[in-house]
Amino acid sequence: MSEAVMSEAVMSEAVMSETAMSETAMTEAIDYQRGFGTHFSTEALPGALPAQHSPQRCPYGLYPEQISGTPFTAPRASNRRTWLYRIRPAAVHGPFRRIGNGRLTSEFSGLETPPTQLRWNPMPLPDQPTDFIQGLVTLAGNGDPYAQAGCGIHLYAANRPMTGRALYDADGELLIVPQQGRLRLTTELGRLLVEPLEIAVIPRGVRFRVDLPDGAARGYVCESFGAAFRLPDLGPIGSDGLACERDFESPVAWYEDRDERCELVAKFGGALWSAQMDHSPFDVVAWRGNHVPYKYDLRRFNVIGSVSFDHPDPSIYLVLQSPTDTPGVDAIDFVIFPPRWLVMEHTFRPPWYHRNVASEFMGLLHGVYEAKADGFLPGGASLHNCMTGHGPDAETFERALQEDTTRPRRIEGSLAFMFETRQIIRPTRFALDSALLQSDYLECWQGLGKRFDPGRP
């Protein structure tokens, strides 16, 4: 095995054996570049990036390769591509063969979808050795990766690193939301260390592996088959608010020069495929572009809220969106409900009862969600589909009626999120048959009795 070579910008020495590094040293070695959508240039060896006027004439005997995340003719503002300068081209691998999908699927049309409100308990950590790929289970989704439209919504629970394996998703972009345990994501473009209350996005086609610094981890994954995630426009909010470009972090160049067997797993056409390699796929010595992995700390989100009356629409909590061709209609919205002050007066402060044209999948990272008193647990999930009524449970409603709205109240120690789509979200067979499904979820609204009295204005 040859040595793993790391960026001089990251390590004080250019060459260092990864196996000789301690866990702490590896964590400290990871460095980042800032800015959402920025065209970065980064190299792990001095001079590894070719001259700007000749991107295909490479130093060090490297191969040039471009990965494109959008059509070549996409408008400049939305065009995503990255030049990679690597030890071997990505085409150097054996033939792909079909392998089992486990509990992962992109087929959502086989079952009828009930309009009933649904909620699930957290998925337990595995008791057998399980890596990130093996620990993925599809809970719901819509659309079709062949048509590049829709999404898959997955849970993961793992307790083993992806040793000797790498994964890439040709079907879509992966938004990873850890709930328990950190993830070290080694990608072709460098490494990201992602902890709960942070998110990571792996662009379509980028190869990566997942290691578990804390020994076990679980969380959520949204697989977007359509357009790449982007920051929303701010409109009347102005130049500041919500998520800021400077708070997004992408890796610096880092590479492995290893001649050893590695399994390359591809998600392609809704199925998993496997090919053998005789070297590490993480051999990119330098790169330049904007089709890159990134992470974001949700605690950096600048919350906008009402300072007069009424509960604002959840669109003011929008972190990322996957747009469609229809203005104002997204394929996927990623929304969070973070700690914040509630100061609205003469109103009902929790979310009102509502039915939406959009469908809502919600998860909880920690704490207690403000609109549910019981049963919605960290690591769990709920699904309220198109035009299905939902809102505060009976206990939350009664408590909100008694609240003194002349006094501000801070929501603290809680963070929930939502994947919202314009299509019906269709649960899988696992989701509908699983013991995790709460059969008594509807009971939380049954205490909402009749309050109408025509003699009491």
C-alpha cells in the first residue's frame, strides 16, 4: 500500500500515512473552503492545477477529467461542473454487475398511497455490522430517476465504516441530515466531517465513503432526482436573512494513492450495481469548479419571523430548494424549525390547522417540536400528504389558547425539519408494514372537541 497524500494547506507535512494517524489528528486535518456555489480552485500538491489557459495539460502525470452536474448549455448562473486532476480516470474499473438493493428502492408506484396522516418511531441502531449503504432504508418518495423528477426519502442507521467500498448516486443529489453520530465523508474532492445539526450535500455522480467517528450513526437522506439544490432568492427580505452563502463549506483537495482492491457501488436507474477497482477512487490531486460537496451548520440559519401578529408561512424557514420550470413551485424544499423567539400578540402562536397542495415529510433532530406535545421523537418522522388536514395536537392547542401573548416566548432546545414536495409522497411497503409506524397517531387530534357556542361571540 502506498501512502495517503494530503493537502499541504491542511497538514504541516505533505505526505502522511492515514493508518498512522489518530482519530483526533484526522479530525483536525480536515479543512474547508467557504461559499455556496463558488468556483473553487484547490490543489493537494503545489502546481498540480494546470495553467488557466490550458486545463487539459496536467503536471505530475495526472489525467484531466470533467464532471458535469448540469447540461452543458445550462445558463451560466446555474451551470455546475468541476475539472478533476487525478491519478487514474474514473473509467478505470471492472464491469458493473447488479447487486441486491437491500431496503433501498426508487419504485413508488406499486402501492396505493393512503391520505391518512402517518408517523413513525425512530429506526433503531443495528445490532449486526452494517455500513452506510447497508443501513439505508427507503421510507417514501415520488417520481422516477429515469425521468429525473421527484425524490426518494430514506433513513440510515449504521455501525460500521465503509471499509474498501465507495458509493456514487447517478440518480440524484443526496442531502444528508445526521440525527445521531458524526459522519466523516471522504469524497473525490476532499473530506467533510458532519455532525448532528449540520447537513451535507453530495452532488450527483460524486464518489464518496462514510466513516463513523462515534462508532454508530443514524439520520435522514433526501435523494433529489431533479435540479440541484440551491439557495432561495430573498425577495423583499433583502440581502440578509435565512442561510448565508459564506456559511457553506466545501472540502479542500485531498487524495489517496493506494493500489488496493475497492468495491465501487453505483445507484443507477433505481438499482445498485457493483464494480471492482484495483485502486482508491479518491485519487483527485487537484480540482477547479463548483460541482462540489458541501456542508452547512443549521445553527447558522438567520430566522425571520413575525413581530406583530399571526404565524408566518413556513417558507420563511427555507434553507435549500430544488427548483422546477414553474416559477414559485419547487420540486423539493428543505425547511427547518430552529430555536427562535415568538413575540406575536393577539394571535395563536403555534402553526395553524392547515391543508396544503404540497406534501410534507417531517423529521426531528432533537428536542420537542412546538406543535406536538408527545409521540414525535428525535429520529422519527411524520408524513402529511397533499390536502390531508393536520396541525397542533389537542394538548398543544389548549395550551396555546391559555398563553399570554403579551410576553415573548423562546423556543429552545429543538430543531425539526421538513422535506416538502409538489408531488404526493408515496410510502414504501416497509414504511406501511413496519413496526415503527405509530398506529395511534390519529389519536392526538381526537381530543379536539366541539367548541362552538352561537350564544357566545
